[in-house]
Amino acid sequence: MPPRPYSLVNRLVVGLGLLSVVLSAVAAVALDALFRRNALEARYDVLDAQVIALIATADLDPSGNLAPATLAEARLATPGSGLYAEIRASDGSVTWRSPSTTGSGLALEARPAVGLRQTERVSLSDGTRVLAQSLGVSWETGDGPARTFFLSAAESLEPYYEEVARVRLWLAAGAGLLMLALVTALSLGLRWGLQPLRRLEREIAEVEQGGRELLGAGWPRELSGVTTNLNALLAGERTRLARYRTTLGNLAHSLKTPIAALKAIASSADPGTRSQVEPPLERMQSIVEHQLRRAVLAGAGSTVAAVSVAGPLQDLLGALRKVYRDKSVACELEVPPTLAYPMETGDLLELAGNLLDNAFKYCRARVVLRARSRERADWRRPGLEIEVLDDGPGIPASDRQRVLERGVRVDESVDGQGIGLASARDVAAAYGGSVEVDGGPLGGARVRVLLPGR
């Protein structure tokens, strides 16, 4: 089974959609990184301001420990507020801690050089993550050497992580909505932009079905060359087909008169000569008639409209009942009334007429004609299947392929020239179809014609 044709619109939408997903993801990651950097820098600024405030309010107490006289931030006085501060001596011992550190288990280890800052991330005893910044300072004692202290401020990172989570959620939602909007816009834009291709497909189908002879006008610049060449091709094909039919018909007609003259001469000859001359002349006559029929075949290469199948077949059966009225044949017609197929009515009658004529000749009392729509994965449209069954003697398996050849007859006791099935095969072949012969459920032959969906 051939693969299903892919959709150009779907491929473009999927490709551009994937590209928009990648770009949106990259943009979301970049925005997330930018937000986190700015948020951390803002916290560094807050901590730096707290350290500067400690320097501004700190002084040595009588015991020589450095401590602030006042608290610049009210949160430093509230335990568990999330903002902490402490001052450590050069040996790492704590000389002062803000009341907010009570029970927190804050333990800072940074010892930056004088005039430098150092940041660190630590966890409190309850697992709270904090960001700390320390500054090394040299403090004049007045009557002794300067002493080194580390002034530190720390802030809980939990609000930061919560804010990052919220921003990421908004970024994900925004990226999703953006991607949905982009894919929708791309899909609508591509469908609108590719409308000329859909119109081209529709008009080509109308040409195939005989609804129009040429493609219309008003095509975009990108398609105008293609449509112009297609119209030239269609016009040329129609001209060549007409020339072929005319030539073939003229040739066949030009041979009819000489053959008729030869038959007249042969009829007046002696019996021995007549028996030798008449069979070849009959053969020549059948060939000429066959070529005349071929000259009027439309075939799959032409653009013909779909015709109703039931009406012509019903009329054909009525005519054959009159021809074979002496046999009292019971003929059954099984054709959906809405069944249609793109072919010339004359070709349909030629095809079915040859099959039914054989069935009426060889049947005992019953003939069945069936026609139905058939679908296959490799057909663009439904095809047509015609079956003719009879209750006659049937055709031996060894002769079923041979009877499709011109001039071959299995039963010489019945009048005929052996061209009916061959003519039906020619009509089917003109439409890209086939004819098969086998045994049927009525006991006689079953001839099955399958015409493809074009």
C-alpha cells in the first residue's frame, strides 16, 4: 500500500510550530536567568545597605566589643523576621548579634580582607536558606592599634525562591499562550496563503471530470507559469486526441469500401475460392469495425464528466431482452441508482453491451448484472466495478485468459466472431481498467470489470 500523501500545510505548521517552541523556550530561559540575576542583585544591594548602616551606628563598648547603638531596620529586632545581622572579631568570635537571630542557629564563616566584601549562602537550624554578605573593616581604638571586625547582614532566600517560582509559572503560561497564538496564526496564515494551490487542485479535478476544459485565470505570480503550461498541455492533448481519432476513423472508413468490393467479388466466385477468401475478408471486416470503435473511445486520457450508470444499463438490458425474447432470460440488475463514473455513455454501453450480449447468448435462463463503487488506497476517487454472471456452461479455466483475445471462441456452436470480450477489454484498458473471467455462483461464467478511480 503506498504511503498516504502528506499535507504541506501540516508540515509547515509543525515545522514552524517546533521552531516557535524552541524560540519560546530559549526566551523563557533567558528571561528567567535575567530575573534571577536582577533579583539577587537587589538583595545584594539590601544587604550592602544594612552593612553600611551597621558601620554608621556601630561603636566600641567599654569592654572593647563593636556593637551598633541603634538598629536601622525594625526587622532586625524581631526574631524570625528573615533579616539578620552580626559583628565578629578577627578571631571569628561574635561581638554582637541582632535580636532577630535568636533561635535561628545562624553561623557565618566569611572573613573577607579589610575593605572587601564576601557573600555566602548558609542554612539556618530550621533549614531556611539565607544569603549573607560580610565586609571586613579596620576599626580605630583611639589609644591602641586598629582592630579588624567583620560586619555581616543576612536575609532569608525563601521569598526569593517563591518569587522565582511565581515568575517561572507566569513565564511558562506566557510561553504556552504565545506558542498557541503563533501556531494558530501560522496555521491560518498558511491556509490563507495556500488557497491558490487548493484552487489549482480543485480546477484540475474539474478538468479531469469534464467540468471544464482549461484552468481559469487570475493566478498568483508564482503559479501563473505552471497554470499557463498546464493549459497549453491540455489544449495540445485535446488536439492530438482529435487528430488521432480523425486519422484512425478515416483509415478505417477508407478500407471499408475495398473490403466490401472484395466480398462482392468473392460471393460470385466458385465455392472453393469463396471458402478460401471469405474468412480472411471477415477477419479484415472485424478489424476495421474494431478500429472504428477505438476511434470514438474517450478513455482515461480525456476529460469527461461523471455519468449515471444505472440508466444506460437499464436501457441496455431492455434492448437485449427484446433481441433474445425467444430465450425468456430472467435478467437481474443490481445497481445503486446514484452510482456514477466519469466516462462516455457510449463507452459504458460498448463495455457492458459486449459482456451482456455474451451472457445472453450462452446462458440457460438467468443473467445477473451488478455494478458498484469500489475504493482503494492508491485511488484518489472511487472506481467502478461491473460484474456479469450467467447460468450457462461457463468457460474452462484453461481458456479464461485466452477468450479475452480477439477472434478466440470457445463454443463454435453459437454464432459470433469472438470479438465481444476483446472489445470490452479494449474499452476497459482505455480507462486504465481490467477484465477478468472466472466461474460464477450461478454455475456459468462471471466476467468482472474493474475501472480505477482517477
